Amino acid sequence: MKILICTGGSKFAERAVRLSARLMDADDDITIFHVKEEGVTPEMFEECKGILKEHEIPAKTKLCENKSGVAKEILNEAEKNYDLIIMGSLGMSSHGHGSFHRFLLGMNAFRVVENAKTSVLIIRGTHPPDKVLAGISGSAHDYKVVDFACSLFDGHISKIKFLHVLPEISEHFKVFMPPQVRRSMRELLEDEEFQRPEHEYLNKCAKIAGKYDIPEIKTRLREGDAAAQILNEAEEGGYDLIVIGAQKSENFPLGDAAHRVVNYSRNSFLVVRR
């Protein structure tokens, strides 16, 4: 895999390199990329290379003049057939408005995530990704998302769960449904004996993951708003990283659900474009 690791000389960039090193292999083609900024020394740049060396992972380094802005320079470099961009995040998100979340994520990281033509991994937190939640939309595009994510995680994580969220029944129809019926429908989603077409689709995702060295593979159906349910599942299950596919919509470059997961996630996340 051809990987572009973007550093800024900050502790967040250094942490991203250290934590993401677990996901890399010696045969990956890795470039540590830095856009020149005031206050960043060559020592900071070389320190990231040293971290990978500790894991016996070779890497090239590339220093770039800041002619068009940091995000734009990263996007320009990523056009050179990279499979993945890795960046660090300023911190963990919480509740609040979109502009505040973009500040926490980092404006450069946010711009790269929204505008990159390749997949982007944003590292948050203080420990390496080990438990992964993949939000699956139900399209054929998801099989490529699953295959890409699992090839990255192959032999490096202990668990992946595939989650598909069914649209919630509209309030207009709910008023005609007794509470016990609504309860029984929720219970059916958790019943492994109850098979919907979506279960077959999730099972196919699990079968793709089964080709890789991932010890525990799970699937789940939930009901409600897709982004909210993905974020809830990630928090309830103690997941380290969220995987989501980018599907451009009229209003959002990433698609509606992916846009909100990126803005509101407390976790590291991988946005896959295939």
C-alpha cells in the first residue's frame, strides 16, 4: 500500500505516526510528508521517521514549500497515486457546533478529509486502533470499502463489527402503532434467528473480512438515523476507530452520514474512497 503520512511537527502528528505504525507493514511504500511552517525544525521531521524505524518499517521523507496552503499541498502530493493519507487530530470531539468540531479536528485535516480523492485515516486518542466499527450503507460500494479497510487492518486488530442502520419508521406511522409493536420490532433486529435481506448483505461483508487475519468479526442491525447510530454504537461498544465510505451527495462532499461522523466522532476514523 502506498501511504502518505502528513506531519506538522506537533505532538498530535508524532502520536499519529506512533499509533498508526501498528497498521503498517515493511513492504508498504511510505512517505513522511511535511509542509514547511514556521517553528518546525528538521529534528521534528526526522523523529517521525525514527518512530517507524523502531517498528522496522522503512520510510522516505519529503519536505515541501508552503506555496498554496498546508491542506492544498497535501492534496497535491496525494494526487501521486497514494492509497491512503494519515494525519493526526488536534483532540477529541464532543457536542457542539460544526465550526467548533472543525477546530478540534484541525482545519487542515478537515479540508483534506473533505477534498481528498483518496482514503484518509485520522488518528485520535492515545492508544493504537484495535477494535473497529464499520458503518455500512447497503450499497455495492461498501464491499470495496470493507476490502480496503480489512487489507489495512490485516493482522493488526482484534475485532471488527459491521453495522447497518435501517431508516426509522416515520412519526406519521408511529402514532398508529402500539408501543408493544414498536418494542417487538426493535427486539427482532437483535434476534439472530430473524433474517432480513440486510442480514445477508452484512454476512457478505463479514465473509470478505474473513479472508484477512482478524480474530473477531461481528455484524449488527440498528434502526434510526445512520450517523447517530454509528456514533452511539462506537461509544457503547468502546470502539477505537470508525470506518465509513464516502459517497458524495448534493450538499456534502463525503455524503451526509460520513460528514456528520467526521464532525462528531470522538474516535479515530477512516474515510474510504474507492
